[in-house]
Amino acid sequence: MPYLIPSRTPLTPEQVEQGFDYLLALQTGSGAYAARRMKATPELAFTLLRLAEDIIWPITAVDGETDDPCADSFALDEVGCVLLSALRDWVRDSPTTAVLGIARSIIRFTVNVIPDPDHPDTADTLEAMRNEHLVLAHAFHSAPGAHR
């Protein structure tokens, strides 16, 4: 259900850094350590929500390129939609309390749904995702005519 993820401007490199800094602090330390390191703000909640959309949606969505969609494909698509909808509601209703929950959701999704054989440690997988997101953010925001 691609209509649930509207077209939008990619995150800035600074937002990508901020979001992944929080995720990595939480993954390698603890919730208290991450909270001390970075204050939960509505801006951080928005950034983490955008990262969640960018991480979860491509994995769960049934797109036009799926060779042989089956009932499981559509169930996974719906689970992704429900998860992202719940995270959006949380950000809308209580952005500062949503920060830790969204971060934990991203980490849990990374651990359980998209383990990377080249990066068996979740922190390594998050670092690899950070690098991919940074490349996209830099490419978009440094392009001629890009809004900064």
C-alpha cells in the first residue's frame, strides 16, 4: 500500500547522523545511556520515524516488481503498514516519549527481520545502513537546485 508512504524530501545528512547516533547509542549501550547522550525531542522523533519508514517499508511492501506474490507477501505488507501507522500515531500524540520506542522498534526490526550475513553484529548492520542513508542524503542535498 504505497499510498501510506508519501513522497517526501530525503533526510539531511545531519538528520541521518543524529538518528543513527541515537540508534547506535541505544544498541551498544542502554536506554539510559542513549537518553543521556541525546535529548528526546519532537525533531528526533520525526527523524527516527522517517528512518523507520525508510528501513521498514522497502522490506515489507509488496511492489509491482514482486515475481510471485502470495498470501504471506500481502500479510507482511499489512504488518509493515500497521507498524508504521502505529509509530506515526505515537509521534503525533507524544513525540518525546516516542523516541525511545521508535528506536527500539527499528533495532528489533533490524535484529529479527533484516539480519545481514556480512554484518552479524546489529551495530555493524546499523552502521552499514547509516552509510547507505548518508550517501543518499549527501547526493540529494548536494545536487544542483536542492533545498537546504
